[in-house]
Amino acid sequence: MKIVIVGIGYVLCIWGGGLIIGKICKILKLPHNQNIGLLKAGTFIGYFERFLILTFILINIYEPIGLLFVGKSIIRFSNREESEYFLIGTLASFSWAVFLGIILTFLIK
């Protein structure tokens, strides 16, 4: 039963999170230029970051979450609008993964 709960949690975290973060960015009407960088790179980066964050929470190792955030922050130096878009997306993604990680931790105990 724990495996099923964790599996559902990963699906909700990775792909459900992508839908929620996309809606948040759309509601806020954040500027985003699709011509910059690789096509859908941000989507896939979000999938990987939510996967990693949820995994770290489930195995009770929290330090790498901070390193992940710092690493992403260092990489993104651009104009203000792009930085705001990036920061809101990153924080929404991290928040969603942490929220589900806490819920899953309680459900599997």
C-alpha cells in the first residue's frame, strides 16, 4: 500500500505540479518568451526538481533542497521580468513538492 501511495504522490508532484505551476504563471500573466532557450526546457527542469525534492523529503535529507535552489538561482542572471518569472515558477514548484512531501510522509507512516 505504501508503494501505491508514494507512486501516486510522485505522479501528483511531478505532472500535477507542472499543471498547477503553469496555471499560476498564466493567472499572474507573467511575461515569458518561448523563443529563449530550449523548447520546454523549463517544464522538464521542473519535473526533475520536483522529483528530487520529493525524494529528499521522503528520505529525510533536506540539505540538497537548499543547494538545488541556490544552484538554480546562480544559473539565472537575466533581466528583471525573466528573473521574476523564473523565481515565481521555482518557488511554486518547490512549494508544491514540499507540500506533497509532507503529506506523503504522514500517509506512509
